[in-house]
Amino acid sequence: MKGAVRFERESRLECSAEELGAWHFRAGAIHRLIPPWERIEVRREASPLVDGAVAEIGIRKGPVAVTLVAEHAEVDPPRQFVDFQRSGPFGSWRHVHRFESLDGGARLRDAIAFDPPLGVLGRVLLKRPMLREIDRQFAFRHERTRADLARHAEIAARFGERRLRVGVTGASGLVGTQLCAFLSTGGHEVVRFVRGAPRGAGERPWNPSDPERGLDPALVEDLDAVVHLAGAGIADKRWSEERKREIRESRTLGTACVARAIARAARRPEVLVSASAIGFYGARGDDTVDERTGAGTGFLPDVVQAWEDATVAARDAGVRVVHARFGVVLAAAGGALGKMRTPFALGAGGPVGSGRQGFSWISLDDLLGAMLFALRNDALRGPVNFVAPIPLAQRGFAKVLGRVMRRPSIAPLPAFAVRALFGEMGQRLLLEGAFVRPAVLESQGFRFEHASLERALRVELGRLEDAGGAA
């Protein structure tokens, strides 16, 4: 690739080269390394990662969609591997991944040589913007690698090196995809429960609409733990009475299905971590609440209460049950942050309604870490708030997001407009809120990687200030 454009980035990590290399060689690493602000789909993962293994990735930039097919070569676990473009948008692409020993740590080194598309014209017009974007992406990749390895190391140091076999429902969703990748790159085995026909040994069938026979108890008997995430998206559609029934039943029936299968198993998993929500607390004005606070009133608190009650069969069978009450999960690839990116990028972000309503959030990476913490910590049971330590008002969140995106955050969305556009859903999800504290996680010594909202957003949106590495 004589004359190719070259990029290098290296970072020192506080782990061994063997641990660093093993993380990259395990299934799921590609999902952890894809920049979440990009529209990228992993259609085929190169697993196991051996010479000749092929990955297929769909990439969309604006209206343009392309497919990158990458082949792997010079695979020398756990020291290095190389991927090169077999077909795709670049004139050529060759990426060397190296994992090297240092005194007391390891060096992560990425070296890329590529030709931009469009030949000579691409070299003139695209070289600099492509280098800036690659640098942005690899700043994120190195930061996430560091954070994941640090999280797994501290969990192992506190609770032991045990590797778990974990069953996951909702594994194809935003959180589920990343949780499966986070667990598997950490050395745990993941079993996905799927509604259709299983496509391999790592998938097992279930029917969440049938709480009595939807999951064969034999399919959970070899599991150490189950994480239940499945449920209809609460903000995917405007609420009608039919949609509200769907939201409720997707949570209560599916949860009862999992709990009853666990209770009936000859060998039961040790723990069920079942997704829940801080909607349990309802609208609380300026009050700060934690796990000791009772339920609020209205549709959302009622749904969450029924959702958590649906785990009763597992709890009565002696299984440790954790109700993971999610706050707003900050993930650039979807959810609330994914929806807010476009209006803020256009300078149309700002306070919603009064802006004084509580906005209790958690970074996606901290949520995944808290999940593993809950799986390993026998002291956790019952409700646990999965939120960052410092809740803030919605207008404060908008101000920080605007600063990170370098856009104004003063365009108001009046309450009447929210109600007109979204009806009851807008009232409950956008105009109301609560200031929620993670009292249980804090009392158990959980370390938040992103206690700072600005840091969380900079990582997730690729706005890290470190911009070195291009050559």
C-alpha cells in the first residue's frame, strides 16, 4: 500500500498484554468498539477470530449505504491480528491490531493504512476529514477498551474470577446487544433467548406471551444467572389504550414466564436480574427519592409495580431477585439520547416544558457495569436504582448536552406542544420526572465510571478532547 494514508494510535492500559489481547479475541468485541454515534450494523462477526475469518458491516452516511467486508489475517493470539478490506467503500484498507507488554501494563496499538475512495480526488478532498473522523473513533475505542477491562478487573478482584453462564432475554435490543458483548468480552458465556427459531448453540427459544409454557425450565438449568430485559419500548409509539395494554403485558407476561421457568427448574439459576424502571416513583416534583421510597400513582408506577411483582415465583423459590430500576440510559445509538441528537445538532434543543422536572440518567457503560455488579454481589436483592449519583433537572441536562455538541440549548418545547404531539406519553415521560438517587449501589461501593454527565456524553458522542494520533 505504497503511498497510502496512515494513522496510528497507541494507549497504555493497566492490564497485561494477555488480558488486553484476550478481550479483543472474544466474541462481541466488535460490538463494543463500534462508535455508537455512527449508523453501523454488524451483519456478520468474525468469530472465532482466525486467519480467513470474515466480518461484514453495513455503514450508512446520510443517504449513502455501503457494505464493508473485512478479512482477517496474520492472526497471532493474543498478540495481534490484521484486517483488510476485501470489498467496501475504501480504495484499500489494512488495520493492524497489536497488544504489547509494558512494565506493569500493556500497550494497545492500532496502525491503519488506507486509500480514500474516489482515487486522486478522494486523496485531495477526503484525506483530512477522514483522518479526523478515524481519530475520533479510535479515541472512543481506546477509552471503551480501557474502561471495560478496568471494570472486569475490579469485579474479579472483589468477587473472584468466576466465569458465569448468563441467559439474556431482549438480547437483540439496544441494551441487550451491548450487555451480551460486555459479558462475553469479559470471559463470561452468554445464552440468548429468542422468539424465533434458534440459529445456533448460543440461542434458545422462548415465547414471552405464554407465562405458563413459554420457556422450558430445562433451558435454564445449566445457567448461573438470568438477565431479563425484554419488553415493548415505552416511548416507541403514542399511547393508546391498546398500546398501554401492550406495554403492561409485554412486561408482566414475559417476566412471569421467566420467573416460573426458573422456579420449576431442577437446578435453578442463582440470580434473576429483571429490568425495571424509575417510573415506579412517578412524578415527585423537587423531592429526591431512593429505593426506600414507595410507589407513585398513575399508569407508569402501576406498570412497574406489576412488572416487579411478576417475579414472585422465582423469589418464592429462593432465587435472589434484583429489580434493576433503569433511569434514562444515555446511548447515542438509540433511546432518549439517540432521539435528541438531531434536534440539538440543528440548534433546536433546550428546556422541555418548565425544564425543572427531574432527569435521572445513567451512562450505558455504567449500566452494564452495574448489571455485572448485581450478578456477582450476593448482597443485592430487591429494587436497585440504576442511575448516576447526581440527578439534575431537564434544563440542566439540556445545557450540558448543548455544550458537548457545541450547539445552543435554549430553544424551548412548550408543555402544550408536548401534549399536542405526544399526548399522555409526552406528559408522563417528558414533562414529569423524579430526582432519583442510587442509594443501594452507593452503599455497596459501586464505582461509577461516569458520575459526570459531561464526561458520559463526551464518551458516548465521540467528543473526547484528546485528538492526537493522526499522521
